[in-house]
Amino acid sequence: MSLFVLEAILWIFGIRGHIPRDDGFPYGRGSASLAADSRPLMRLLIAAVISIVLLALALWAAVWLAIQLL
């Protein structure tokens, strides 16, 4: 089951399939716009924020459960 969870997380963050194959690398930067260059950074920022939120919720749930069991 853990492989399915890992695959789902990679799919959500768009990490799978990012490696170009069979001469998929461009030969130069060409006329790439600034907005196109900032997409990976934005995706990384969103992934970091979602991870922090999920960890905070897990910590909150653990503390809440501990208080309820006391």
C-alpha cells in the first residue's frame, strides 16, 4: 500500500514523467518566458506548503487524541 501512496503523492505534485527521454532535451533556452520558468518553483512551493499543512494537521490530531485519552 505504501507504494500506492508514494505514487499518488508523486502524481499530485507532478513529479512523475518529468525526465525527458529520447532526445527530449531542448538545445537552447530559446524564447522561454519568465512565467514558464517559474512553474517548477511554484510547484515546489505548493508541495512544501501542502506538506507543512498535512504535518501540522497530523500533529494537531495527535495532541487532540492524547488530550481526549487523558
